[in-house]
Amino acid sequence: MKKNLPIYFLLSLLFIWNGCKKERFDFCRLDKLQASGEWGIPLLNTAYTIEDILTQLEDNDYISQNADGQLFLNYSFDQRRVVTDSILLSFPETFAKYQWRETFYSPAGYINSKDTTFLFKIPDDNIIIRRGVIMHGYFDLAISGNIGNIVISCKALKDASGRTFIRNVTGNYHQRIDLSGYSLSFSYEDTNRIAMDVHFSFQGTGESKEYFMNIDASCQKLRLQEVTGKMNPFRGNFSDVLDIGKFLNKNRYGGSLTLFNPKITIHLKNGFNRIRGVTLIDELHFTGQGSSSDILTTYPSTIQILEGMDAAQDIEGLSSVFFSSNFDKLNFKGYAIVNPLGFEAGELSVRENSTLDIKANIGIPFELKSNEFYFYDTINFNITDSVNMYDFIQGLVFRYVIGNSLPFNVNSQVYFYNSTQQTLVDSLFYPYLQLNGAFQEKMVETAAILEIKQNRINQVLNADKIIFRFKVNTDGRKVFVNAKHGLKAILGVKIKYEFDPS
């Protein structure tokens, strides 16, 4: 079963600057400048589509696309044996004791006989047995006393050949009896009580004498192969907690978005033949930092389990899913009940290897709306200390071309950052660069040249990193993200200088 939901892939697809090639700003070659002029340095020249990134992912089991390129995020849950026959057909170890003690006078040599019944009860917490076949189990029988011959028989217990269980005992006795293949037969009034008929005899001594008999019995590892009877409801739980937080670098993104038209399909395989049931989902939501977002509109969500069912069923009543960068887990939890009517369902049968299996598939198309989601990316800004560049650099000119085929408006900013001082020292755009979304499915290009004047050069040169920050929104629209969508980016810098080596 897949245990991780890489929401990071979703975010990577929405903000694919994370996939761009990162060049280092390298000014080392300025050391040898000896005249006035300009140097042009390409910093970034790349283009990616979402499809390009998908082909590079090592684990792409969660993202799929249809023939038109529409993307879907999928999570699958598969738990076998949520409810099993062992709940009904396995019984705990049970013990019973029987003591008989009486004083008799009879003539010497006279044979006295007596009949009694010893009851041994199998637990009836889950089922009242009408009939059944034992797969395996042991019956330990120990007898002690001062009487003669003892015959113990049980009409409700027969071996594989149909012979009634019977044991002839003389004196003290202890035996472990293998019950494999034995059959059981009760009336419902017996409520799982096995009546062991005991016939015993003892010889008179011509005087009063106390006669006694002790019986100790235990049943161990009792497991039925099949059973017919009246059953209580029996249930099994299922749950999954997906740690999506470990895939998310929250220092680089934040915000929220709404995902539309999720689809949840539950596949139920009911191996209990003619027994009905019900599955209930009572948790399916994103959680994190004291808040949560439900994926279902109603809890618990109930799915009926029909006799012999082996089919998928869509969950009704879904609307939209709110996702925030505060969420770091997806919780999925519920339970299944077989025979919810209990004894009122009447007589039912269960065989070995009967199970209830549950599969779930959560599919969320990349149809979304976002008021704001932001993303950071960082590249190094490396300047050599071998010359005092402040004395001869007259200006920096940045040239950019950005093409956007994603259906998002993008507010872009480039910050110059001093990591030693942990300070933003300047920014490239004022207040920011607006990139219009490709809502008509055509790439929108924005190109310009920006010059950093002399009064800002020292601030820029004090930076050792450049941070790209992108805020995106869908302009209040629901949009579809397509595998063909993407960005292209060209970024370069020219350095204006005047250098006098004397």
C-alpha cells in the first residue's frame, strides 16, 4: 500500500521554477579588465513544461494525465482482510471443572452405577453455533478419583467418520485429544454448551465409604473450518496516516488553494457470501497546525456491502477540497461491520478464508482556484574579492524574457540577499513584475531591460544570493492545469565598467 502522498509534486508542477537550471553569478573574470566597456553574462536560459518534469520524476505513481494532457493527483489505499472469518471461527482457551463426591453403603462386591452430565461451554461472545466443523484444536481431559470404570460420551461431538465422541477410562486418566475434523451440533438453546455424558460404576465394600471423581477439562487453539449459527455483528478497522510534510519544504512556499471535483471510489470485496455489511468512513481530511480540511462533506460516510459484492462504488456528496501549506498529513480512517443486524439476521454460515477487503482511490483533477500562493527559489550571487569593483563598476543592466503558458497570474520579484547579515539589501523590480496568466491557452511573454544605477550598485554587490519570489493567483477563476503548460525564462546581466590599471 502506498504510504506517502507527494503533494510536493503538485506544488512543483504549479511552480516549476524549482526545476530550472541554476547558474552562478561569476564576476571573477573582471579581475583582468583594463579598459572601459561592457561584459554580458547569461544567467538563465531554460524552458520547461510540466510534461518535461514528469518524465524526470523517479516515482510518478501519484500523477497521471489523460489524452488531452489534463493532470490528476491520485492516492490509493489497499487493505486486505479488514474483517476476517477468524473473528467468528477462532475461540479463546477455555477451562472447566467438575467434582462429584458422595458417601455410599452397599454390600461388599455389589456394583453400583451412576449417570451424570458434565457441561463444557465454548464462548458465545460472537456466535451461537448450530453446527460446525473443527479445523484444529485440542481437548485436554484429566480424571482422578477412587471409582472404577468411567465412560464419557458426547452426542454433539462426532469425528470425521461420524462416530460419536466416547472415551472409556479406568483409574486416573489424562489425555490430549486432537479435535481436527470433528463436527459440532447444537440446538440454539444449548448456547454453545457441550454436554458430556458421564457413566461410572464403583464396587461396594460392605460399609459406608466416600466415593469421589474430579474432572478437569480445557479446550485450546480451537478454530472452526466452517460454521452455521446466529452471529453478533463483527467489525474491523482500517486507517492510514500519510506524512506529506516530509515532502514539503515550507521555507520555500506557502498559501492556499481550492481543488475542485475530487472523486473517491471505494472497491469492496465481500468474501462472506450471503452476509451483508456496511463500511463507514469517519475521517478523511488534511491536518496540520491545529486546523484541518475535510475532503468529505458528511461523516461518517456510509457504503452498503451486498452479498458476494466485488465492485467499486463512487462516494457521493463531494464538492471541493481546501489545501493550505499548513497541512502536513492526510488522515484516512474508518471501519467495516459484517452482519450489522446481528441475531435478527437469522441463521447464517461462514467458511474459512472469508474476508472483507477494501480498496480506496482518491482522484483529484488539477482543477483549482487560488487567491494567493507564493514560492521562493534561490541562486548564488558570487563576487570575487580580488579587486575593488566598487571603484570601477558604473552600472548593472539586467535583461529578462519570461514566457508563461500556465493559467495563473504571476507577481514576480527578484531580491538581492546578504546571508551573513540575513538581510534583503535590494530588489530588481518595483513594486513587482506582473506576468499575465495564459487563460486563453497561449503563452504570454514579458520582456524588458532594467538598469541598476550607481547609487544602488553597492547594495546589490553586497548580496551573495538572489531570491526569486513568485505569487500566483487564478484571477478568481477555476483553471485546469495541463501537462503542456510551463514557463520559459531568459535572464542575463551586463556590467558597465571603467577601469584604469594605473
